[in-house]
Amino acid sequence: MTGDVTEQVVEEAKARGATKMAQVVYFLYLASIIFGITGLIGVIMAYINKGDAPEWVQTHYRYQIRTFWIGLLIALIGAATAAFFIGMLILLGWLIWFIIRCVKGLKQLGQNEPVPDPGTWLW
């Protein structure tokens, strides 16, 4: 009986730690809007921590990793076409998309819910 309780306490502590780490990644992503490099730090942290987390937190890590790579692609396209008006619209769209994904992920994480479709390109 004591072993079961101890195991449960350890699992709950791991889940809390994984949740906090996923939360840190979302905040690093949001900070990357201003500081840039924090997004790279965040995706590295997501890759490192995704295997040790409970399944529902792993959905957040997958979502975060996809957010980084899809966002990088969109930002590069926007930057490459920034000399034209369309590039500025692409960058504005990327910024809105990026913020919505991070806020949505933080909300679901705060409610201890998995990301319903971590493979989506939208939000």
C-alpha cells in the first residue's frame, strides 16, 4: 500500500514539473517576439523534455515544436518578401498566429488538458 502511495506522489510531482516546464516553453516563445533567441531555447527544451512527460503534456510539447518550425517557415517567407507589401502582411499574420497558439496552449495547460490536435497548422 505504501509503495502505491509513494509511486502516485512521484507521478504527480513529475506531472507538475512537466507542466511547469511546458509553461516555461510557452513563455520563452512569447518572449522571442522581442528577444528572438528565447524561441530557440524553448524548442530545445521542448525536444529535451517531451519524452519524460505524461502523455497529455507530451501533446503540448509536440504542439510547441510544430509551432516553432511552422512559425520559422512563415517568418522566413515573410522576411524574404518584406521588401514588398505582402511580406509585411505575412509577418503580421505570423505574429497573430504565433500569439494565439501560445495563449491557447497556456490556457489548455493551465486547465490540465492536452492539446486536442497537436499536429494542426492552425490554432
